[in-house]
Amino acid sequence: MTQKSALLIGGIAHIRKEWEECSSFLKLSEYPDGSREDFMSRCKNGEYSDLFAIYRSNESTKVTGPFNKELIDVLPSSLKFICHNGAGYDNIDIDACTRRGIQVASTPVAVNDATADVAMFLMLGALRRITPSFQAVHQGKWKGSDPRLGHDPKNKVLGILGMGGIGSAVATRAKAFGMKVQYHNRSRLSENEEQGAKYVGFEELLKTSDVLSLNLSLNASTRHIISKEQFDMMKDGIIIVNTARGPLIDEAALVDALKSGKVWSAGLDVFEEEPKIHPGLLNNNNVVLLPHMGTSTWETQRDMELLVLNNLKEAVKNGKLITQVPEQKKAKANI
Amino acid sequence: MMSRKYNVVVTRQLPEAGQILLQDASDIEFVQWTEDRPCDRDWLLQHAKGASGILLMLTEKVNEELINAAGPQLKVIASFSVGTDHVDRSILKSHNIRLGYTPTALTDACADLAVMLTLMSQRRGGESLRKVLDGQWPQMPWSPLLLAGPPIRGATVGFLGFGRIAQATLKRLLPFGIARALYLTSRPRERAREHYIGLLDGSGIPVEPAQDWREVARESDVVIVGCALTPQTKHLVGPEFLATMKKRAVLVNIARGPIVDTDALVKALEEEQIFGAGLDVVENEPNIPADHALLKQERCILVPHIGSANTETREQMATESVRNLLAGLRGENMVNEVVL
């Protein structure tokens, strides 16, 4: 039987050896760099005509552009699996994949702890409005010209929007800091999964939280889920944390809310048009900014790469995925 | 009932992968030029009669003469090239003939050659090789300034044309420490709309549209010609351009010969108005005999239109051209099609 064929798009940084070991049961090829147009030309030219699976690395969108319908439509008909490195997969058109019989895996779980750690870093930084002091001391100016008092996390109400793996990990950490946790989710979690967090409606979450952490996935219905209308409902002086996806928040509306004081401070790892950041955020030293580094640790990056590879191996050996995206999994009857 | 077979003309032997695709296509009858030289025009005109598709090279002109010789059943021209200056596009458009080409397959190979010519012209590679081959090294022992040329580090690189090949060339030059890039396109002063290699927002050096050709000539240490040949770009690099260039600047042409005025270039090199030139293409190619004026210029490197000559690229161009041809015959999507 002929070997199945797998294509790596982008690079592998931590598990090169494990990837190359797959050559014992997989024909391996790579597209480390190039352009969208070049990649699509090669697809249309039949260069990958026997391709079975794609290992889609984290930075592959920089190489080929998003896996939207236009690109998916020119992928070879032999392709059955796309194994994506990333917990977020908004740059893949899942519907287009499903219609072509392509199954897609992402990397949940592996990202939970590292992203939750960054959420806490941003949350504490925002609570303390740390930015000017941080910058001053590094410049040898000690406290700088604007030393300020912050807030304790203890006894504050943390509202988590999206209580998946990452949201739950944030909840665990926040509880250790003495915060009261409430959440809103597509569906309520079981008591065991909730671990004492209170389930509330979306509006109640906005109205009653002191700190709001966004931990939900980006899709067509959650884009700009936080805009002016939602800011108007929030408590005066709320703190916003976003480690999920930039377009969940209307960034211009956030800038306005910061200016008016409705939002006291914000901690952001992601931005609507990253790497471009709204100048209103750059000019506001009540915010703590990071350049999308939620999962940027040696251990987590390695774990993520391994999970993608394990999905690939499972696809080849057993024709299924370990962490298939929920949109493609059949809805289970809740009996 | 006999199944329909299209008559097809192929003007050259193709690299193997392309030949196989041709032979495997069951709905074509093809006639192919087999000699290892450009096909005779008469042969082409004769065999084009009744052809529905023609796969040809940049050596074959597509004009009214060819279209008329073929007849109304001609549906597709597949060109084994990215340049289409040998094709009268308006004639194809008016006759509803589709045009395939290979714009992406050869980007890397041409950009590689652009870098090679840049370094060779700056570092007097042609001069050096000539002297060694002429047995002059014994008279030329090492000395501090022997055959010294300007550095690439810190250079301002000016691009005439800023498409795929130019951008891929820029990407290759960045690690050599160039300081700045500017580019002139058919829309002067406008930022390039297509970022073929995604680096324009993150290259770390200024990459800016130029005001006009004067700015490119005046500011550049390396001028790289990477634009299409059109009535507007013919002789774009002429006496004025060369006179405006820096004395230590080099000119590189990997696009089409007629964009550079050859006589003006010979004069500019003779009078040391520029430091050197690296050319892959030249007016009147391939008719460049040993006593051609350009070949007498030591600071001119001339290579015989080898821009896309790497074996993998040519294989890819071959398969793409055949697929474009078959798609045009069958009414399907081509790999790459020129919007006429």
C-alpha cells in the first residue's frame, strides 16, 4: 500500500525529531515559506495531488494567508485532515472544510495554563495600573512622575466570558487571589466543572463584574461582542482583560470607554487589527499591553506542536482526530 | 462516435514532467517542434492552421499573423513565461482566446539571479574572471584595492517595477544589510498594492514608493529593473537616467532587454558614469556576437537570459503551461491566467 502523504506548512521549532520520525509511515513534504499565490498555484498545478493531511503550523497564516474558502477550494481532493496549531482557528473556514470532507483539529487544553497565566499577569497589571511605574523604574527614574495606587484583586467580582478550558484555568487562579468568580458561557457547566463559579446571563455578567475577562472563541456571531452598547451596561471603573481574540472587542469603543473613565484600565494580549494597535491604546498609560504571547513558553509551544503531530498520527493510523474542532463533532443527544 | 480531439501545437520539447502530461492527455493530438532551437516561424504558421491550442515560448510572437493562420477554432495560448510582451493581448481579447502564463513558478529563480548579478557587478566579478581566464593573475598580485568595489551593506536599492520578482529580490537583499529600498511602479508615488511576500510592513528598513524615475536614479546604489516591457517602459533607462545615477552605482536588468537603451549603457560605462552593470537580458538577444560593444565593457556582466533556469522551476513551468493549455481547451480554470 502506498504511503500517505503529509505537508508541513510553516515551521516546526521544538519537535523536529518527532516530525521526521514520521517518515517511517508518512511521506513528508514541507512548504516553509513562500506566498499565498505561489502556494495556490502549486495546489492548482497538482504538486500536492496525493496529499492526505496538512500540519498547519502556528505562523502558517503569514505564509499562505488564511485558510478561507478561496484557498480551501483549491486544496487537492485527496486531502482529508488539517491539523492546526492553535486553540483559536478563526483563520480557517470550518464550514468550507466540512463541505469538502476535510476534518480539522485544533490545540485546546495545551494552551490553557500559559494563556491563563498571561490573563492573570494582565489582570494584576491592570488592577495596579502598572504601566507608568514599570516604565519609570526601567528608565532609572524610580517611581516616575505619576506614582499611583492600584486595587487588590481580593473580593473583586471577576466575570469570565467563555468558560472553556482557558476560562476555567483563569477562574482557578483568580480564586487563589481571593476573587469571586462568575461566568457566562454558551451553556452552563456541570457543578463539578464550575468549581464554585456562579453562572449568570450575559447582561448580568456585564452589569455586575468588577473585572471582565474575555475567554471565548471568535466567530461570526461573537465579533464585536463587546462594543459601545455593552460598555454602557458595565459598572463605572470596570477592568477589561482580553487574551482571546482582538475582534471580540470594538477597539475604538474601548478607547472611548477608557477616555471617559468607564473602563478604569485594561490588560490586552490581542488586538482587533494586530499587529496594528489603536493609537488611543498606545497613548493611554492605564493599559497593559502584550504582543499576543499567551502561549509563548518553551513548554507550551512544545506541547502544542506535539498535540498537532499526535492528531496527525491518529488521522493516519485510525482515520480520526484527537482534538477535532467542536463545530465538526456531531451534536450529542443530552440523554 | 469518435471522441473529440483538439489539435494542439507545442513549439518546443518540454522538461519531462510536462511531456508526460501532454502525452497522457487523451483529448489532444499534438504536433511538436523537436529541434533544439527556437521553432521556425513558417513551421509554426503552417501547423497552427486548425489548432485549438498553442503552447509556446517567449521566442514566438503572438500577433495577428499567427491568429489568422490558426483560424477561428483557436481557443487558448499557453505561454511558458511570466512576460507577455511577445503577445498581442488585444488581439486575443477580441478573438476570445484565453492566455495562460507562469507568473509564480519562476519568482525565486529570477530573484536569485538578480542577487547574483547585483553582487557580481558591485564586486567586479566579470572583470576579475576575465583577467584570470586571460592569464593575467601573475601580473596582478594581491593589493589592498585590487578589484575593489562598493559594498552592498548600507546600500539604497531602487526598483523599477515592484512585483513578485522585485519583492522576492528585496527579501533576499535584506540580510545583506541594505539600508533602504524605493520602488517605481506604473502608479508612481502610490504604495504597492500587492504584497507578494508579506514583508513590506515588517522589513525593518524604509521601503517607499518613489516620486519618479529621477528619484530612483539619483538615490540608488543599486538599480534593479524588474518591470514588464510596455510602450511606457521601453528605454526607460536611457542617457538621462544613466547620467543621473551615482558614479558608484550599478544597474541590474532581469526583466526585458529593451527597457534599457543599450547604446546609452555602453556610453555610460565607457565614460564611467556608473560603476557597472549586470544584465540577464539585452536588446536584440540572442544576437550578441563576440565583438558587441557591451562585451567590450569590462564592468558589464552579461548572461544569456537564464533568469528562470533552475531545473525545478522549469519543470514547474512546463506542467503549469500544459495544464493551462488543457484548461483552456476544456473550458476549465487555469493554474494562472492573464486577465485580458
